[in-house]
Amino acid sequence: MVNSGSASGKKSLNTVTLLFKLPYYTQWGQSLLIAGSEPALGSWNVKQGLPLSPVHQDNELIWCGQVSVAAGFTSEYKYYVVDDNRNVLRWESGEKRKLVQPGGIQEGDIVEIRDWWQDASEALFLRSAFKNVIFNATENAKRELQSVSLNKSLDPEDIVVQFVISCPRLGAGSTVIVTGSNPQLGRWRAQDGLKLNYVGDCIWKANCVLRKSEFPVKYKYCQISQAGSSSLELGPNREVDVDLSSPKQSRYILLSDGALRDAPWRGAGVAVPIFSIRSDEDLGVGEFLDLKLLVDWAVNSGFHLVQLLPINDTSVHGMWWDSYPYSSLSVFALHPLYLRVQALSDAVPADVKEEIQQAKKQLDQKDVDYEATLTTKLSIARKIFNLEKDKVLNSTSFKKFLSENEEWLKPYAAFCFLRDFFETSDHSQWGRFSQFSKEKLDKLVSEGTLHHDVIYFHYYVQYHLHMQLSEAAAYARKKKVVLKGDLPIGVDRNSVDTWVYPTLFRMNTATGAPPDYFDKNGQNWGFPTYNWEEMSKDNYGWWRARLTQMAKYFTAYRIDHILGFFRIWELPDHAATGLVGKFRPSIPLSQDELLSEGLWDFDRMSRPYIRQEMLEEKFGSFWTVIAANFLNEYQKHCYEFKEECNTEKKIIAKIKTSPEKSLWLEKEDSIQRGLFDLLQNIVFIRNPEDSTKFYPRFNLEDTSSFRDLDEHSKNVLRRLYYDYYFARQENLWRQNALKTLPVLLNSSDMLACGEDLGLIPACVHPVMQELALIGLRIQRMPSEPNLEFGIPSQYSYMTVCAPSCHDCSTLRAWWEEDEERRSRFYNIVIGSDEEPPSRCTPEVVHFIVQQHFDAPSMWAIFPLQDLLALKDKYTTRPAAEETINDPTNPKHYWRFRVHVTLESLLDDKDIQATIKDLVTSSGRSFPGKVEGANESGEKLSKVQLNDKP
């Protein structure tokens, strides 16, 4: 690579001037600069980059900058928006730009580079889901790379224009031409247009020599299929012009025109947890290798995507609680539950084969028996490991796997050994091993220990899980099906990650969600919140490693609770519910601020407000027993909680273990609810780290503590409450998201979708739009105010639409839950005044599903249960049994299994044809569809280009 001006050898290099131009509107105090790989552009040091200056041109603001370099200079570069101190505010998306000068440039020539800001939505189609799967990069890899040269000498009236366009969605065998208003561009006849050359990375280029008198030139890009049909890009004509009055005329103009303007691409997919899959080969639960059958069914049904729930190991408690897939024991290790034990070896002994067959019969139940299934699989795996460990552990592929994954694999194996040895995952109970260190780890996993085989058994299981999932992932890519994973917002507080990286977590807190559609009392997930300040010190290395690991198997992923990257609902670790929390980060109300508003009795508003009449109303004649056991009367008729029961977890413990518990037998639940109500009867939450800072309690107007205040205080609190939750945090939360989310997005080339349900701050959707994060729309949970049901035809393009999801009841169950709501839906959405059917018939399902297929959303992704409801045959099971999760129950058992096997679904050609008809009639893409075809799937003909656009 030639650098910015110095040259070795006897002759000095000719110098040329590079003139960069970029239209971009900035805000006050912002400017643009270029940073690139060569010293002339700062060697990627933004502080040393090339500054640009704004120039008003017609109705546009053009940022310009120039630099002198050697002829032949090449560099990678990007544009950055910075503040007055050159701190980066944002940068353009996509791949790094590559500057290559045209041949024939002479000493003193000016090369004008006209760029467009690469926004994140343009870069979406360069993500692996599209580039490597749907549009199949191997097809582009087969294209012969062509040089872009100039084959004529120039006279003073000539200007060389280089057309550059990105075409990530180009079909196999297709080419690109540019056609326009002058003879060199074919006078709008595609067959006579300028053919572009493929130069790699989905980029097409061609040089064109134009006379100064020919400007301005109008033009468009056009795809030519392998069969010869043509498709002109959408939108208005493009235009290139030159300023002939300028004393220094650019001799070369490089037009970086962004991406070819295609019709919006739309696809469809199916969502199902792996544990819910049923096949003839599985052992009690869906397995990674079953994904190959699911992919076949997806392809037959016209789907480009299969979406899964998290697949990481969750073996924290050693019981069915571990069925919760969002509470990871390790964010890197795969779950042994999904291992196919009969695929561990080609030489499984006959007695083990018989054991597998017996286990398959015993575990082939309606729902997953989590404990029995995992125990059985690990027992069988150990037997096979003992028989072939020497062979496998000495194999080249195993050694390679261990070498590439030892940074997380060794701590994981050591953790599993210590968990089983101490019979708890609570690493604070592990004595001298409570504090992780590299030295202790090395000793634990070293050769020659008594537990050496135990450690290597965990390596062995993870190796086979990796091999089996990799096989399924490769199969999906081959079939042009995107595998979409799930990135949980938290980790279990008793996990490998909190043991190895304790400073990355706030262990005295818990993560949850404020009251919303899912739970009016809020949710407490129990995960520790993140110490973002500590994570930022190595540029969020832990997160980057997570995404790198996911990208080994997935080409798209769902960011669970994306709101947590703006702000998280943080609860004290002594909380059992999710109601009395605060957002982190957030700007609290200061004591001085409250005093200036006439609020002064901070103890009254921040401690539980308990009066005798409340106790009598809540507990009746039993109130005296409650008061005697849980409360102190600190003044007449005024009560406070005793020290031993002044938190939710302490209340739970006392109800269960108090010597007086016989007094409230069979009343435990109602007493606990009543005591929780009293404990939550506050207006403010005082910051435990700074007693002069306060947070308004969520839904404070629902409390008697609020209702008993004077009118002035109520009015002030209403205003402060609204300001805290809906105004004063917006800029802080936006800045927080823009620090963290770009790191995730740049850590891999997977396509990212964000689960943006719940209480949505105003800053969320603009940030998601800026970062090209695809949002989620569930019809029964509209993000628009004053709507009971979402309107799929009005969804924005950058969304995934679905009639339901794993966190709510299925379409059938929802239909049956509420008769009045069902009638409103039938009237408003379906448009019928008749009495709706009591059950969600296939006809109703078809209508709702078709609404979602027809929606403008980039993706329509359907739970498998909702798709099966298209056929009566699959609706014999009670609808409520098909629900995957109940968010109101923190101890929900995640065990739903589809009641039919994948093999039988593959044999059912009718339902596959029904679904594929919905896909094709909606104009969505499907495996096998010719890209570049119009909405009806027909190729565009040459005739369509014969007239001037």
C-alpha cells in the first residue's frame, strides 16, 4: 500500500489533491471529519483526522475537506461526527470505505470524492443473515473480480466520472449497468448502458469519460439478470453536475452512490424454543440436531428464518427451576439438555443403545421433564465418555476446540466441579474458592488431579454440543435459512460470569421491569445489574466476547429487553417483587429540589405509611396478630416494620419459619400480599448510597401514603413524577444507549433485533432507528397510545411483527381468555358486527396471520403454535397448555412441547402449502425466490426500461 506522500527510490512521487464532499446536516456544536488507515487521514486516530468544513449548496449542507497525497495513494476511511473537542458523537455504519484512485492521474490533478453518509439501515444487508445466508455470499465469491481502468487519453474538456454502487441483494449471475441521459449511458436504453465491473464486497464500479458540456447528467442503476431481464432501481433520477466556474476544476469525480434502491425486502420466519421441538430421534426434549428437520419444514413453508430462545447452560439449582432459559449459568457454555447422546459415538455399545431406547419411551411425555431428561442424558454421556475418552480427547478437532475456547471453557468446567462438590452454585459458600483467581483455576484443571476426568467430561460435553449445533447451523445456511438466537439481558447471580468477573456486576442489586402489560406489579428477574462503568474500561470486552461466541452459530439475534441498554429497572437484592425499584442510570430528585417545592417530611414519604385503620381494613380481626408479629407501634396508631421483617425477603422468611407460623396456616399467601402492600406503601425511595437523593415510587398515586397528603403536595408530586419518568432522563438514557449498543452491533456481523416491549421511553425508537435496530410489534401490545390492538398495516418497515410471543399466551389461548375483548377485536380488527366464535377457528387464525404477512414489517415471525392453529387437526390440545411462559410467575416451569413430531409435520404437505401461499401472496421473499423479481415474483422485462424514467 502506498502511503500519504513519502516515497522511497530515486524519483519523488507525483502529488494529487483529494477533495472529499459529503452532504450531512449537523446540530449546533457538531462537525465532521474523516479518519482513515493512512497518516494523511490520522491512522484511525480521530483526533488527528482530516477536518471538514460546511458549505451551503442549494438546499444542502455539504461538508468538504482536501488533502494532498501521492498519486496512487490508497486508504480505508470513515466519516465521524464530533464535538468541538473532537470527541466522537457518532460514526457512519457499514464496512470501512476503500479509496482507490483511478489510473492515469497526473501531477496536480484534483480527485473529487462525492460520498453519501452510510446509515445503519443501508448496512443491514451486509450483515451475515443477508450477505452469507439469504443472498448467499458464495455466489458473489464466484464472481470474477474485474479491474476498473481507463482506456483513452484525456483532453482538457474531459472529466472522468467513476460510478460506484453497492448491490448486496443482487441475484446470482446478475450484472449491473448505469443508464442515463447522455450517449455514453445509453440515453436511458438499458441494453446500451454502461456496464459496471464487480470489484468485491458487493461493490460495482465503472469509469465514464464525459465532456464538460454534457453536464448535468441524469442517471439510474439497473440490474440485468442472468436471463437478460432488466430491473431499474426505484426512486428519482440521480444527477451528477460540475461547477464549471471554479478556477480549479476536478478532473476525476468518484461517485460513491450508496446502495442500489430496491423495493423493501421482506421475509418471514417461525419461532419455537429448542426444548419445545419433538422428533422421532429426540430423548425427552428437542435437540440441536433436530434443527435440521425444522429448517426443512421452514424451507417447505417459505420461511427464511428460525428463531430460538436462549440455549446457554442454566444448571444453577440442579432442579426444574433451571428450565428458565434466561438465567444463564454461563453466557458461553451450551446447555447439555440439547445434546443428542446417540450421536456421541459411532460405536455405542448395545447395552447403552438399549438404555437410550428405554429412556426415549419413558421421557416421551406431553411436556418436558427437565430434571429426569438432563439426568438421563448426562448419565448416558458419562458412560460413552468413559469408553472413548482417550480417542476423543486426543483428536485434532477436540484439541482445536479446547484451544480456541479455553478462556471460558476452563472456568466453566471448574465451576461445574465446585458446584457439584459443594452442592451449591452460590460461590460465596465455596471457602477458599469463593474468590476466583487464575492460579486457583490452573490448579483445579491441571493434569493429574483426582477430579481430572470430571473436568474433561465437561469439556467433552461442550465439544459435542458445539459440533452438533455447528452441523445444524451449517445446514441452515446452506438452505438459506437464518438461525436467530437470543441474547438474555442478565446472568444468574450464582454463575460462572459473576464468579470470574465480579466487578462487572452490582451484586447487591437485582434486575427487573416496572409494571407493564406483562405484570401490573412489575417483574423481578433476580439477575444482578451491570456495572457499566467497569465494563467500559476494556471497551465492553465481556459483551464483545459474548457476541463473538453467538456468531459461531447464529446469523441474527434478538436483544432481550433492549430497554435495559438505555436504563435498567434496578431493585435491592432484598426485594422479592418488581414494584419498588428505580431506573439506573437516572437523575434522582434531590433534597434541595424537594425543599424548594415545599416538600420537607422525607421520612413520612420514604418509609412505609402504616396506620391502624389500614391494618383493620386489610386483615380484619386478625390485625392484632399481624401487628404483634411483624410491626412496632412507634406512636399511637402508627406502625413500622420490625427489623427482622422490614424487607420482602425477610417477610417471606418469617412467614415460613416463625415459631408462630401455626397462627396463619392456610393464610400465608394473603398475609404475604397484605404485608407487601404495606411495605410498598411509600411515595419516595431513598437512595441507600446517598440519603439526600430520592426516586418517586412507580404508580405512587395508587398508594394511601399519597392519598393522605395535602393537595399542594399531591400536585407537586404528580408533576415531579411525570418529569422523572417521562422527561428529565431522556438525554441521559439516549447517551447511555449510544455508548453500549454500538459496541454490541460492531462485535459481530449478525443481524440485530431489539425486544422493545413494555414502558418505552421517548428516546428508544429514535436511537433504534439511528442504529438500524429492528423493533418488535405484537398486535395485542401496541406501542401507540390509545390503541387496544395494533394495526399491522401501519407498522414501520424496521420491525418484526408477530401475533404473539413466548412471553404471552398463544393466539388461540388469548382468544379464549376474555370474551369481551374477543368481541372488540372481532369488531375492530376483523370488521364484523356478528358474535365471534368462542374458539379461534382456522379461519380466524388465517385472517390474523395474513394481516401480519401483509404488513410492511421487514420480518413477520410466527410462533409455531400459532401457525399450527391454521389447521383443525393441530388444535385438539387445550390452548392454555401451549403457553411457553407466564411472566407473572417467577418460578414458571418452561416445559411446553409441541404435540406432533417434526417428521409428521414434514409429511403434512397441506399445511406447508397453506403457509407458503401466505408467504408468496404477501410478496415476501422465500428460499428459492429469484431476487430482483417484482412483488408478484415475475421478472421484469427489457421493455420496462425502453422509456425515459
